[in-house]
Amino acid sequence: MNTAIKSFVLVMIGNLNLVAAAGPYAPAAGQVGSTAISRDDPNIIAWADNWCDYIAGAYVDTQWQTPEKALGAAEGTSYDIV
């Protein structure tokens, strides 16, 4: 009986994780019903135009130690800073 209760609790905990990861999520920018803001939206103003006193942390990978990449327009990729 004790094993059955433990199994039930484990199954319930597993199901809670599935529910937590489920949407609903808004559609992508530009699609009907979207609440997302496009990376080229003209309402995004005063983006960074300079940086100073940048010191990368001890465990920051070298590909993320280029503060110049934080300047300018958004690239729209997950492989760049902006």
C-alpha cells in the first residue's frame, strides 16, 4: 500500500510539471491576436549607443565578452547579444 501511495505522488508531481510548461502563448509578432513586439518596431527607441567600464565575469564565455554587440539594431537571433 505504501508503494502505491508513493507511485501516485510521483505521477502527480510529474503531471504538475507538464501543466506548468504548457501554454497558452500569444502568437508571434505580426500575427493576428499577437501581443508581441517586433524587433524592428519603431516604438523601440533610445537603444544603447555606447558602453563603458565593461568587465566580464570570471566564467563568461568569450563569445559573450564583446560589448559592441549590444549596440545597434536587434539581429533577431539567439546567437548574438542583441
